[in-house]
Amino acid sequence: MIPIAVVVCVMGGWCTVYLTDTLLRSSSSLKNRYESWLSSNGFTLSPFHIKWHTSIFNRLFARCAHLNPHFLYIWFNAGLVFGILAMFGSVVLLSKTLLQTLSQMMADTPVGSHEQILQVVVPGVNLPVSQLAYFFIAILISGVIHEFGHGVAALREQVRLNGFGMFMFVVYPGAFVDLFTTHLNLISPVQQLRIFCAGVWHNFILCVAALSFLFLLPVFMFPFYYTGAGALVTEVMEGSPSSGPRGLFLGDLVTQLEDCTVRGVEDWHNCIQHLSHNPQTGYCVHTAKLQLSWMAGRAYKRLDGTMECCGNNSMSDLCFSYSNNMESKLFACLPVRKNIGASHTCRTNTDCQTDFIPSLCLIPSLENQTRLIRVKHPPQTDMLFVGYPSHLQYSVSLTNFVPRLSFLHPDLPVMLETFCKYLVSLSGALAVVNAVPCFALDGQWILTAFLDATLSSVIPERNNRELIGFFFLLGGSALLAANVALGLWMVTAR
């Protein structure tokens, strides 16, 4: 469900805006000045909607439209091809997403929602409140670039630009361009296609640019940050198994999980997945250190079938199983850090025959799915984690970038990385959704112009072409509405 705090904040904010607007309009002394100020500055207010319209950027649009005519001709023709392909591709993508959503709804234990290419985003539900700034800035930039493409393409095709504007609807920001409709209707369908496709084309280019910057981020950050040495801890969840006096701290560099080398965040996740899907690692312990606990002969089974031999609930002792080649399996309750602190890992006793001191392979006897994991973060003492590997994985925030200088903040590359990911996701989503042949979206005008450009000789009657387009638009609108409605239900109701 949507958090109550989010709903209260949104409703409270809009009620305040609407109440202020109503009071100012009803005031006999302030009404004229207030309405005059709104009109002169291009502001329009209605419930849950604020719009700003201006013509101050018209000269900038005109200058961009005349920079390099030959290049712009090739550029917007490429956009035309992309827009048409995107229109058909978006229908395929939405159909696939709808089938995935329906299959999850009918499944007893729905899984794999993270594999969907398109997902409905609801702030405070599947979008962390801490990342709202990234989301809103990225969606605003994506909208501005989208409309910038329309505006420049329109001026290049000799269509007058009345102005540019931005708006806020409920919590979602956006942008728009105001084109002179008469001019737009007089140009050819191919020219119209260049204008209508320019928005999704520029969103695609922005997506590619952000993705390129994301991949090249280590190169750009190289003078200030280095990578490949480990995963740097940027945050540890308070009260989690990773916190505490012998846990991880801000600025620690994790280099190894057991024998799995960690060179970055991806290695961290891969190592934890490897450790969780494989049997518990053993440790070579010298036989001289082995002293069977008083509970060794009274080892008992836990409810899940695993064995326990430490009955004092000690935070420092752990039950280990081993074989001395005389008996099949023995159990010993031993101090963990004292015995495995400097020992190497093993699977069998054979792995421990590497020196002249007799050693045995001791394997922690833990509950199912739990693991003992030794986390190396030099120069500090190894952290010993006992629990579910996923708890370790998600209780720590990490980055690949290690500052070269002490005054550099470790969060700067993380912020750039996160913002680029949002820009890629939202600009790509805006390109896909706007290309859908749906009423009130770019896809409606792309489809209409496409049918006029391709079917004029086959179906000369414009009314017949419009009827065909209407049915396509009806299907596209229903497809998009079904995706949004079911997506919202999956996110908020389940």
C-alpha cells in the first residue's frame, strides 16, 4: 500500500496551494494584482496541476534550429526512422509486459517482477523516499530534452513555436512546447513525422548519452578516485549484523569474502551469491588446538535436522563438525575467532595437509541456509558474520570508487552513478511510452502522419484512414491503460 505519510504530504501540499489560490482570488484588494501577476508570468493553476508557459526561450530554439542545416536534416530523418520503429516496438514491449504481469497475478507465489523491462513507479512504494530527488530531476530533464527535440524540429520545418512550458501534475513534473497548429497542418506528412518523432528520438539519445557516461565514469573519476582495489563501505545499517565494534565501518575497504576476491560491488554480490548457494566452507585447525567440549558427546539435533553442540548460547563459541579418520563425524564447541582467525579454508581434511603440523578441516554446524562468512577489510581485524548471506548483502552500502585524497567524499561517484541510472531508466521509459499509439501521446500523431504518408495512394479517402487509425489508437490506449492499471495494482495492493 502507498504509505500514509506520502499521501498526507501530497494532499496537504496541494490543499495549501489551492486554498491560497482561492483566498487570493476572492480578495477584493488582491484579486486583480494576483491574476495580473499569474497572466504576465504565464502561470495557470487548477486542482493538482500547475502550468508555466513562456516565450523567453524562443530565440534559443530558433538558434539551435539553424545551427547546421545539413546535419539537422540527417539528424531528424534518423529520428523519423527511430520513431516509427519505436511505435511498433512499444506495442510489442507493452504486450510482453502485460503477459508477464498477468502470469504473476495468477501465480501463487509471484516472482521475477524485477525482470520486467517496464514497471509502474510510485514514490514511497517501489521508489525509496531517499531517492526522490534523483527521480524528479531525471524525469524533468527527460521531459525538457523531449520537448526541446519537438521545438527544434518544428522550427526547422517552418512551423511557428508559440512558447515552451513546464508543469507539475500531482507529484510528476513535465514539460511541453506550444506549436502553431495551422502551420503544422499545412506541412507534408513526412515533415510532420520528423516533428512528432523528434521527442522520443531525443529521449533515446539522452538515454545513450547517460549510459555512455555511466560506463566511462571510472575514466572521468580516475584523477580523484581509483577502482579495482575492493568495495568501499559508504553506509552500514544501524543495528544490522554488519554493525558493532568488530563489524564494518564507513570507509572500510572490503577485499575478500572467505576465498572469494572482492574488487568491486559486483564481486561483492557475486561472492555472496556463491557462498549462499554452496555448502558451508570449512577451516583448517591444528589438532593441538582441538579440545572436545563438554557437550561434544551430547550433540543434539535442531528442529531443521542440523546438529548443535554448544549449549551455553555463547556469542563467541560455535559448534563445528569434523572427522578424524577414526570416527565418521565428531562435534566440538570452540571459540570461533581464536580458531579460524588466521586459518585457510577447506572442504576436506586433505585440503589441510599443507604443512608439517597435523590439521583437520572443521566445518561450522549451522542452521539451514545460514553461513559463517569471514569478511576481510584490512587493516582491521576480519569481521565474522553468522546468519543469512542476504542480511549481510543488503545491510551494507558499497561503492567501487575509492577517494585518492582524504577530503573527497566517497558518495560523489555514487550520486553520479545513481543519477545516470535514473536518467537511463526514465528517459528510456519516456521514449517507449510516448511512442505507443495511444490518444493524447506522441504515438497518436506519429501513427496519423505515418498512415497519411504510406496509405494516401492506397486509401485516398482521409476519413477511411482516420477510421483505421482510430481502431489502432483504441487498441494502443487499452494496452497502455491495462499495463498501468495492473502495474499499479501489483505495486500497491499486493
